[in-house]
Amino acid sequence: MNGSMTDMDMSQYLGAFLDETDDNLQRLDDLLLALEKNMVDMDVINEIFRAAHTLKGMAGTMGFTQMMGLTHAMEDRLDEARKETLPLTETDMNLLFSGLDSLQAMADSIRGGGNDAHIDVSAMVSALRHEGPAPEAPAVAAPEEEKKEEGPVLSEKDIEWIQKSNEASMTPFSVHVTLSQSCLLKAARAYMVVNRLEELGNLYKTTPPSEALENEEFEWDFMVYIASSHPADELKKAVEKISDIASADVEEIKGEAASAGAAPAEPAPEETAPAAEAAAPAPAPTPAPAPSPSPAASSAPAPAAPAAKKDGAKKASQTVRVDIGRLDKLMNLVGELVISRARIERLVQEARLREFDDPLSQLGRISGDIQELVTKLRMVPVSFTFDRFPRLIRDLGKTLNKNVELVLEGEDTELDRTVIDEIGDPMVHLIRNSMDHGIEHPAERKALGKPEKGILKIAAYQEGSGVVIEVSDDGAGIDPERVKQKAIERGVISEDRAATMSDEEAQQLVLLPGFSMAKAVTDLSGRGVGMDAVKTKVEALGGQFDMVSKKDEGTHVYIRLPLTLAIVLSLLIKVGDETYAISLENVEETIMVRKENIKTVHGEPTTLLRGEVLSLNDLGDVLGAEGVEHDRDEYPVVVVKIGKNKIGFIVSELIGQQEIVIKSLGRFLSKIDGITGGTILGDGNVALILDVASFYSKG
């Protein structure tokens, strides 16, 4: 490469660098957990050394000096252990784990558009090289907090903006805006903030960019950089007058701070070119900031880290990294193909054109194969999420002084990439609950006659057309009497209701919003804090949530998820003149119930289904729409299963099964209770997709 390397040239390597870094960090995490169990295992030490060496080389190539320095120190300490000049200790292991956390924080910062400069690892490097005491806590805080304390890291272009602002007698400010958690229209509020600030000065940029703000691709806060002749407190007051603004922190950007933070993130071209090419054989686009901390969040299924490859180039040629955005676009196009095919089939059927039968049949086979292939391309093993749990269990065990063995099963079970990303945080929440309030301390377990080491099991397996993820522990379980007492104290139920409530019904109370069984507030979630959020998240994904618990024996949580969220098999029904779709995941069966077989029990219509009482509801009444006509001899009923309960919905007509493409209703209609989206039918009409799980409380 002869010419100088531009920022654009570097960006094409950044995606590949981050993907390889994620692979290496996950590999290091697994290897360190293995090494902690046997600190003299030379094979594992050698593997860790090689992975750290690879990371050091890549970081140096890309000009990330902090990352390179830390991996170099880790490599030196491992080299001492490898040569048996200084055996590893528990302190060393804690240092190595802290170093890994710092490297992950640096990678997350780089992925978010920053660099590694704001994370101080000097104390950790000194301790690894025996030049100072080990830091009491990991030397890394959340990148956002560090950024707030040290100020923004600015480029040469930013410095030029600051200088021009000063020349124009204007002061450059960074405005950190945090929205209220109750804000429903985040994009609208962000627009109002930017618009108001533009009236008071010259807007330079926003972080994230304006396009991301418009699409609500941010959590609750964002930054606005502006040059203004107005004082900071005036800018602050102007922003805080807008509704749903929790806070607005305005800071002047000083010239010296800019200079200090403006160290170029890229090294000289001569250093970067050859190694960058080696690190990134195929240019990859820079991925967007990932919402999930999982390494899986930055790439589709990827080859193993370079350090782990034995036959090098041959194996590398078997796999191509594909940006997830392209797969999303491909899935959308396949969805349009499915809709178009259904419309053509309907038109041909109405026109009775027999000569189209063969070509249509062939088109159906081809589009079906493409759909199946694209769906498989998006499938990733649940190990993408499961891989981070051993480290989580290890850290929580040390924090809580609990001895816990993690058992993972079915890590090869595959789910759609979108489902995997969405389920990561709820899974972490369930694990924290089990660790904090499920599994007892070793002394308590011994007194109960249990083994001192608790068992936390996470299993995934396919069931029907979906996947079940089970999180279970052999801990204290949920005490129904304690739950009842807590519910009475909070006014959730009366004492009379508590007396007639079964143990199982009492345990389900922990799924109510904000219901907590924790004796004291801790930084870990008590069983019940946010359990409703986990249940809501699962149901929003078209899945089902079920929990079974026995006092002193443990708790089992079952999460049933659809394989994919894009194209699903559904049952089309009619209520009045309107057509609706229900995912077949939720449909147990369809039956015809004669008028004389409908009986009233406690004021509710019911019927007997194979000896069991089935509650019936007119789906039209539930939807608040036109109901089913009442002068029929026989009624079609859709039996749906919600958790352990079955409920029957009376409909006007059963149309049949059909593959549907789920279309979002957009931000403003996405929160309508009972509706998960819409789909376009073969005749071009739109049908709403019903979320039957939300109807149970109504039914």
C-alpha cells in the first residue's frame, strides 16, 4: 500500500478487528475459568498466552495502545508461569480476570465510536509486573461514567471546530441530556432538545448521530455538541423546560482538555498497512453499537479465533462474516416474496387458470427453499448467550460466598439471531435471582442435609416448532406462606383470598410488577424484582413463560420461544367481518362446540373438553369489536394454551393455516395490548396478529 491510510481505510478494518477481538475475549474467558481450576495446566497457560499475544498484535496494528499495553503485561505474567519461574496465585487469577473485563470495556468503547484511551489500566499493569500492589477493585468503570468524568475524546476535526468557535467569540459546550424513564416519545423529545439548542447557538454534532436519534436507536441519554454565546446555565434551563427531561448537564469544552483527548486513535500509515491487511482479509463494515453485552451481538456465526486455527487459510475460506444488517434486509425481501407468492396464488385461483399450476408450484418450492435457507442463515446456537454464564456464576459465587456448580445442556440448540440477542438480559436476570435468593449458603445447605455445592442448571432443547430454555436450581425455592404474607402487607390480596389460595397460585404472585421477596435491597435482583419484566419480554417475543417452585427443593423456570420472529405459521380466523392471525405456537387445537354443550359456571360460559372444564370467551367481546352471532347451532372454538392454563375463544370462522410475515405496526401502535403486529394477506388486505397470552387476564 503506497499512499497514506485514511480514516475510511481504517474503518473497513475496524469491523474485522472487533469481530476477532470478541472471539479472542470469549476464548480467554473460557480458558481462564479452566485455568482457575488447575493453575499449573501448561496446555491451558500456553493457549491463553497465544490468545493474549494475538490480541496484543491486533491492538498494536490498530493503534489501541492501552489495550496493547495491558495484553502485553498479561502475556508477560503468563510467560513467567509458562517458564515455571513464578507460579500463578489466586491474586494473579483475579488480576487476569480484571484485565479481561478491562479489555472488554475497551472493545465496547471502540465499538461505540470511541477508543481505549479513557480506561486507566496502569495499576493493573504494575501489579501484573510485580511493580505495585494489586488494585482493590477492577480498574475499569462503565465507559459512560468514565466519559462523563474525563470529558469527551476529541478528534482533530473537533479541535478545529473548538478553535473556530473561540475565534467567533462563542463557547463550545457538551450537553449530556438524560430522558425520563417514563418518556414514550424518545425521538420526539430528542428532536425538541436539538431544535431548542440550535436556536441558542451553532450545532456541531450529536452522539449518537441525528439519524440514530430519529430512529430511537439510543437508551435514555445522548450528547449534543454546540457552540453558543449564551452561558451554560441558560442552555441547561432551556433544555430542562422540555417535558420528559430528567437532567441536562452542560460542560464547557476547554482547549487544553481537547488537546489532551485528541491523541490520534490511528497509528502511522507505515505501521498499520501490512498488519491490518493480515488481520482483515475481507473488509467488513463497522458494526453499530450492540445493545447486548454478549460477544454474539457484533457478528453473525463466525470462525474460531486465529489462535485456535490449526490449518489456517483452508479453514478461513470455509466461513464468511456477514453483517447482520444485510441478513435482516435479506429476510425482509424473502418476506415480501412470500406475500407476493400468496397474492399470485389467490389471483390464479380466482381466475381458474390451470396452465399456471405447474409454474406456481415450482415458484412455491423455490421460494420455500430460499425462505428455509435464509432462516437457517440467521440461526445461531444458544451458546452465543450461554458462553458468558460460567464467568457470571464464578463472579457472583465469589461475591456472595456461595459454592455453585453450573450445568449447561443443549448449547448447540439454535435460535434466530434476533431472539438470541433479546433473551440475553432476561437470562442474566434469572441467573442472578437463583444465585442471590435461590441457592443457599454452604452452611445453610449442610444444615438442610443438602450438598454444600448448589446446582444451577441451564438447558435448551427443541420442542415442537420452538425451543425451550430451562433455568433451574436446587435452592430454597419460593415459600408460598411468605409470599402470601408479603402480598397481604402490600394490599395485593386480602387475608380471606390468601386463605383459599393454593401454594401454586401464591407463588405466581411474584410475577406481579414490582413484587419483591428480598429481605434487603442488594445490587442483585431479588426473586420477583423484575420477574414480571422477564415474563413480559418473553411474551413480547411470542414465547411463553412458566415457573414451578417447591419450598426447600428449588425453582424451575421454563421459557418457550419461537425459532424465528420474521415468518411464522399461523391460524387465520374471522371475528365478524375482520380477519385475524394467531401464531400456531399458542394454538393447542381447534374444536366445534354445539350450542347445547355450552354451560354457565359462575356466570362464565364453559364446555367440557375430554372431561376437563374449558372456559369460553367470545373473541369479539375480548377485542372490543363486533362479536360472534349468537343464533348458531355450532361455534368454532380456538383452544390456546397460556402457561399451564387452557382457554377457548369463540370465533366466527376458522380460515386455516398460513405462513405470515410479521410486520411492525410502528412506534406509536407497538404498545397496543393484545396486538403483536400485522401481516399482509394474499388478497392484499391487512390482518392484525393477536397476542393471545395477554388475553388470559381478560378471559
